[in-house]
Amino acid sequence: MANIITGILNHHQGKGERSPFGTGSLFVAATGTAGTVVVSSAGTRSIRVQGFGESTSSAIFDETVFAR
């Protein structure tokens, strides 16, 4: 999963996608900040995607994608 997440992050960072709330990357692997999308492992066959708006206390979307 780590290689897949790294590939996703590198792809979006390579495109220069930035957070609308600052100069940082839009997609991150660590704790989310305002205006970021966190991509993290949720198990051996799943990835969790969380999006944050102005507040990091509650994600505006939080989905888990499973491989079959």
C-alpha cells in the first residue's frame, strides 16, 4: 500500500496541485490541514481518502476505497 500511496502523492505533486488555503500540496499522507486531501492506508487492501475544508475537526468527505 505504501508504494501505491506514494505513487498517488507523487502524481499530484508533480502536477503542481496546491491547497486553496495555502502554498502546500493539495494531497498529503500525514495529518490534514485546512484545504488538503489526506491519502492513507486503511488496511492491506484499502486506502482512506479524507478531505478538509476550513476546519480540520471534521472532514468534509471521508471515504475508504477497497481493492477486490
